[in-house]
Amino acid sequence: MSKIKITLPDNSIKEYEEVVTPLQVAKDISEGLARVIVGAKVNGELVGLMEEIKEDSELTLLKFDDKGGDEVFRHTSAHILANAVKRLFPNTKLAIGPAIDNGFYYDFDTDHRFTPEDLEKIEKEMKKIVKEDLEMEKFVLPREEAIKYLQEQGEDYKVELVEDLPEDEEISFYKQGDFVDLCRGPHLPSTKKVKAFKLLSIAGAYWRGDESRKMLQRIYGTSFEKKKDLNQYIERLEEAKKRDHRKLGKELSLFTIMEEGPGFPFFLPKGTVLKNTLLDFWRNLHREEEYVEVETPIILSRKLWETSGHWNHYRENMYAVKIDEEDFAIKPMNCPGGFLVYKNDMHSYRDLPMRVAEVGKVHRHELSGALHGLMRVRAFTQDDAHIFMLPEQIKDEIKGVVRKIDKIYTTFGFKYNIELSTRPEKSMGSEEDWNMAEIALREALEELEVKYILNEGDGAFYGPKIDFHLEDAIGRTWQCGTIQLDFQMPQRFELTYIGDDGEKHRPIIIHTAALGSIERFLGILIEHYAGKFPTWLSPVQAIILPISDKFNEYAQKIKAELVSKGFKVELDDRSEKVGYKIREAQLQKIPYMLIVGEKEVEENTISVRSRDEGDTGAVNLEEFIEKVTKEIQQKK
């Protein structure tokens, strides 16, 4: 019998006479390694440490901090949660319980209404289960046996899941003590490692995300290997609550969501100023980079969406209307309209690259349970840009877009990382096109000396892509910017240019967005700055506070002068004490408070109070204008 060869990431090989598990391999390397690993990847597939390896394979051992390691750890945490709930509330029916970013959840069907007090009881029971060090044993049942077993247990939701599985799919269960759950895994070898965990909240969730199905109760939690990491995460959550853009949006009078338009934000006057300031910045930058701006209709015919593929593949997320007995749809994205703009004229190779930008409102139907302030809405504005180009221009255009997005993010003080995603299993186009595109993207990033993570097989079906994940002030990451290469839409829309050979050719398209959804980006900015916007971005840059009514005339003169210079200014001439006005202005997070009284009138000055530095003394108005103008121009 030939030996089983296990190839490790450093290309070293270990040989075994018989079936081996990742845990055994780890022990052969060192007992210390075996103690800290939580999962493994065998030939790229995430598995548990007790999974049997029966043939030559590539093996990567995973710690908690490795991608996939936290998933195994938190998936096991979800099972411990379900086990605890079944012990305390035996008539509960189980739905699903996956690991998610930074945690896990489990959906339950029970007549009992979970309360915050219940979470404490469930946590206490989970601690008992961890202490019991229950082994996570995997077993497999044939389809009919699995269904019969689940029916006997009264687990209707699990029965439905099994019935919907493909005929050839293995149906596996995991047992820990007397608790059994339908699950494909993977899991930790036992419950004992999950010592640092916290149940966070209770929410409603429709079964399988379908609004016509039963509403279940979802318990969210998180878990870490170490208590200190859990404590740091909880502290970040508390900080995130203070920065919640929905809370600050209300306090700062930026936006609101009304019952007449769920998922459709209303921007209030200050929020509209904020949004327009952001768009002015975006427009100026794109003009500098020689983009032309277009505007396309918000409603377009079904024929267009059939050409783009949206009508067949995205129809349930689109809002459709009938016009003159024909089907139309409100656009869920700007791209097809942009392609029609390109088709409106004949183009020569000399016209390319052609950089076209659009700030376009799009609508997508989201389930009501998924809506979240500005972060998840049904109507939003996208900062789309499309570059129509020749094959030999790909690399230079990609470099230009990367530099542009970098300029935008660094202006706001964001750090970011980049992922390059390559051809997925299901894709369109020739291997030659894909290879050329992937090489161009790699070379562009390498020539810019930009670090990136390679994300094999995660590209769009029509081309490879670069995604930008930015990090905010409290360490959360958000995927916003994207650069996608597209060979397919030029064919679907029959886009052409006349080459130097006099023949028609297809251009290649770059789809790119720096902000993504303007609404979502504003939500991120509100939380990133905790509402304390830099002066250039702030919807109110200065507020004038007269000490009493007799100084209102002087305050009006100051306001008029600042407004004439382009400043965004308010005057608080209420008959209130100045201390009260200052506190109000601080709560509104206005960068500058300009206090005027008898002394300021006599000396023709203003007393300046900075939001961040406190009182900075009296200056004449020209000095203040010069200082703040410089601050705004430099976008500090």
C-alpha cells in the first residue's frame, strides 16, 4: 500500500502509512502547535481537526487568527448556544446557526419570548457545556434515515433543509453529549476551547429570509480564544454604539427614515449640504483625472435589462412599472445606461481611453429586516465610472484608478487594504482574455508598489476585480471601492470602436466606484468621525454667538462677510445665555464658535472657540478667514 503524502505550506512533505487527521499531523510537528490550532484546510477546503485524510493532500493548519480558523471556532460556539437553549427551553425548534464576521448567531422557533435576562441564563448554561468538554462527534446518515430521525426529534426546519439538499450530498450531523444537530461542519474537536464568549442581542429573522415565512428569534453572539480579545471587542462595540450613524444622524439633523418611505432616506438641510460637499470633492477630483460626467434616466425599458442580464437574474430585486402597456424597471445600477451613452456616437481608437462618470440614483428591493440606516437602503446614489479602453491601455488605466481611490481615502484619513480576485469557476470569456486581464491587474499593483491579498476564484463572472477594504477610526473594515474589468458587456451591448486597421473592435471596460453607495459612505464617515467632521466637510463650519441681543447687528455683519467668502455659517441670535449656546454648538459638533460682545465690537474682533482646542483667543476677522480658508483648502 502506498503512503499518504501530506504537503505543508513550506512545501515540506510528511508521509503516513494510513489515514491521518490534521491534528495528528500537527502533533507530529510539535505538541505546542497541536494545542493552538483550531482547524485546517485540506486542498483548500475548510475542515475540522478530526477530519480523516485518505489520499495525498495539501494541508494548512489554522490558528484562531487565520482566515477560516475563527469560522471553525465560532461555528462551534453557535452549536454550544443551541445546546444551551435546548437544555433550558426543550420545546425549541432549531433553524440555522452559522459563523459570521466577528461572531455567530442561531435562529430559534419557540413560544417563549427571549429577553436580555434569558441571555444571561443561556450564557451560564453555555459555560457548563464548555466545562463538560464534550467531544464534537461527526456521523453521517442516508437521506431517508436523516429525515426520519429529524422528524422524530420534531425538527421541522432541519427536515426542510435536508429535503432541499442535492441527491448526492452527504448528510452529516454533529453530536456533543446528548445534543445532536444537522450540520456540515467543521467544528473544534470538543467544546472546551470556547471559554471567552458573549451573547450580544436578540433580533427577529424570517425563516430563509422569506417575508412570507415564519418570523424566528435570532440570538447573536461572539467568541474569542482569549478573554482580553473579547473585552477589547466589547469595548469597540460600546464605542460603535456611541458613533452609531442613526443616532448621530438624528442628533445632528442630517437625515431621517420615515414610515412613508422605509429604506428610502430623507436628507435634511444639513445632511444635504454634507452630501453635496462630498460630491463636489468627488466631481473636482474626477475633472482633474479627465473624466466626463453624464446623467442617465432612472427608468429604462425591460429590453435593456434583458440585454444586461438583470431581468433574468436580478428581477426579484428590481422595481418594475408598466408604461404604455410595456414593461420598464427603475434602474438597480447605472452601467447599462452608461453603455447606451457610449453607443450614442461612433468611436475611433484615438478616442480611447474614454472615462465616463455618473452620480446616479439606483433602487434595489431589500427585505425590511435587512434595512439599516444609511448602510442598507432601497434607494441610494452610486459614484459609478466606466473607462472604455484598448487592451494595451488596461495597466495604465488601472494604475490611474488606484491612485485616484488612494487620494480619496487618504483625504478622509482611512487606512485600507486591497484584494485582487481572480477567475471564478463559473465565468464568461476566453482563457486568453482572463490571463491578460489578471496579469495587467497584478502588474499595475506591483508597479505601484501596493501590497495586496490574492483572492483566488472570487472575481466577478465577467472579469477579475480589485476591492478596497477601508479601516475606520475604531478598526472596523468596510468594502467600498472596487475596480472590475469587463469583457462581456461590450459583447452583450455590441459596443465597438474603429481600430487603426479600419475594422470594428470591442473595447474593454473598467467598472469602478470609489465611494460605492454615497449614502453608505456618509454613514461610514459619520461613524468614523463620530460626527466631528473636518472643517472642509462640516455642514456648518462656524456659528456666531452674540452675548446678548444688542450685539446681533455686529454678528449679522460677521455672518455676511463669512458667507460672501464661501463659508457655511449659522447665527444663534436666541435670547439665551452664551454658555448655553456654546454647549448647544458643542453638541452639534460645529468646528468653530465665534463669540461677540462689547469688547469684540469695540476692537472689531471675534473671540474664537474651537470644537477641539477650546478657547483660542480674540482675532480680527481677516486672520480667522485666512487660517480657516487654508485649513479647508488643505482638507485637514
